[in-house]
Amino acid sequence: MKHRWDIVCLAAVASFSLSYGCSSSNFKGSPGTSNKNLNGAGTSGDGTPGNGGGSGGPGSTDGAGNGAGSGGNITDGSGNAGSLAQTGDNTAACKPDTNPNSYNIMFIFDKTGSQLVTDPSNVRRSGALSFLNQFNNYVGKFPSAQVYMGVLAFNTQSIHSTNGWMLLNSINASVIQQEIVTATSNPNGLTSFSPVLQDAANYFKQVNALQNAQSGRNYIVFLTDGDPNADTPQAITDAVNNLVTNYGVAVIAVATGPDVTPAGARVVQSLALPAAATKFPDHVGRYYRAPDASTLDKTWNNLFGSLGGCK
């Protein structure tokens, strides 16, 4: 199965280049692809030493990202391969299929002490509750769609919710809402990704065993504002590859707040870019960078439309 991974950048956020570590003066930069509303088609860079690539025009103001293909930069005398173009999401184009998809969605919230500084107004909570409401409306409109939701949080350890997986319906929506509130309250401690990702695998093993959940698309929505300063890169890589390979999970990774270092942002981004295929060709991971409350709010507004099957 051929896989692809979408990299999302909102218009309010400066575009970044993703390097895949290739180095050769003969590499060509990838041509930029237009975003979904056809704004900002990028041009290709030739990837030769000292010669960068062209960038696309600005994306629209509705949260769509710029399309840009960047060429190589000089590194140790050789040019890196041009990075993939970034694609934007257009939430206005979200029209669920008449035969809609089912979903198994796990929220994972950063509950470290820095959240008190980086997200004092708790946009991570208000956005998640709005996302939940969108899916509640979705299952109300399409009763055949089965949507299971679960909530985890983390600091240096995985923090469980009370109820585990719950089938989203008019009764359970309020229970899931409370789980989100609890997971985004009283943050403290340092940051470690791998324990909660390992724990999430156990949850997906459980939900994949449910007959009416087996056809659902497995997603994690992972929010963090910090570098994993109490973890190792290998443990994180192993945990994500386990989720993708054994449980068909696609990770939507969101780096929030102004204090994520470039190295930390790359780790968060790697959650959405594991070297393994997912369950469906259009069931893909995504990376968002939301450095402030306004951009995080826009990110949440885009997430519902970014999931496979809602086009």
C-alpha cells in the first residue's frame, strides 16, 4: 500500500521546510503543490548548493496553508533535497459522504505545568469541545456512522480518563465532554511522549476488538506545547510505529504555544510522519504548528474537515 502524509500549515503561521536528510548536489527540489482551494501554487527549486527554491503565493484567509516547494540549502558543501510542499485545508469544502465513515478518535492532551503559561485561556479545551460537538452533530445526521472517542493526558506518565472508549451519542457526549475538561485541568510536571503513546496502543487494541468499531478509522489528536525533555527519540519512534503498523492509527500532531524549540517541533512533527502505512490510502497523519491562541483556535476549526471521508 502506497502511503502519503499531509503536512499542514495555517496561513497565520510562517511556512517551514521539512528536510528528509538527503544530501546531494544533484537532487531536485520537489515542485510545490497548490493547496485545496487552488491558492498559492509553488514552484520547484533545483536543489543545487547555494540555490534555494521558489515559494508559492499566499493562501486564503480561511486557514488554508501556502503551497510551496523549497530547494536545497548548503550543508557541508552539498545541497539538500527540496522539501515537500505544504498543503492547506479548506473547511468550507467539508461535505461528509452519503455513506459516511466511522471513526475511533483518541484525544491526547499535554498536562504539563507549562500549559499554565502557554495556554492560560485553555484554548486546547474549548477547541476540543467544539470538535466534539461537530462530531456529535455528524453522528446525529448520519446514524450509521459509529464514532468512538477516548481521552488520555500526559506529563511524565500516561494519565487515564475514567471511562475509556465511549460510543458518541446524545447521552455519552456530556460524559466525553467532562473527560476533556478533566484532562485539561490542573497541569503539572515534565514532558514525556512515549508512555502515553504506548498506553494508547492498548486502547486501540481494545477498540479494534469491538465488532462495530472494526471498520472505523483510527486517529489520535495529540496536543503538546513542549519538547519531550523526559523521553528518548527511539522510544517515541517505536511507540508511533507500533500504533501505525499494528493498529492503523494516523496521528494528528499539534505543536502549540510559542516556546516549542525547532528540535522539539521536529519531534512533534515526526509523530505524524512515521515510516509506515496506515489502514486506508487517504487515512493520513497531519502536523500543525499553532504558536498562539488564535492559531490554535483555527487549527481546531480545521481538524474536523481534515479527517478522511469528510471532503
